[in-house]
Amino acid sequence: MLDRICLILTIIGSLNWGSVGLFQFDIVAWLFGGADALISRIIYTVIALAGVWCISLLFREREHIVKDVD
């Protein structure tokens, strides 16, 4: 579950960076009162931590779940 949440946050962050790169428009800053606003900084930090967590996905082996069929 944590992997999915982090992946979703990382995707949101990448979309925000895409809008900054393409349109010079920071969605997070626009929604929450500027890039220097406390809530914006918290959101940036949470998304950055999610991205760091997603690095671990690169080094994990795929889990195989085998269910017994009766």
C-alpha cells in the first residue's frame, strides 16, 4: 500500500514539474498560496520523500504470491 501511495505522489510531482517546464506554471504553488507558503513546502517535502521511497522499487525483486487451490 505504501508503495502505491508513494508512486501516486511521485506521479503528481512529475506532472507538476512538467507543468513548470512546459508552461512555467507551478500547480502546487498556485493551489496553496505560493512556493514559499508552509503548506506548499510540506507538500514538496512529502512528494520528495515519496520519490526517495520509490528508488527502493528499482532494487526489489518482484514478489510472487502463490495461492493454493483446493
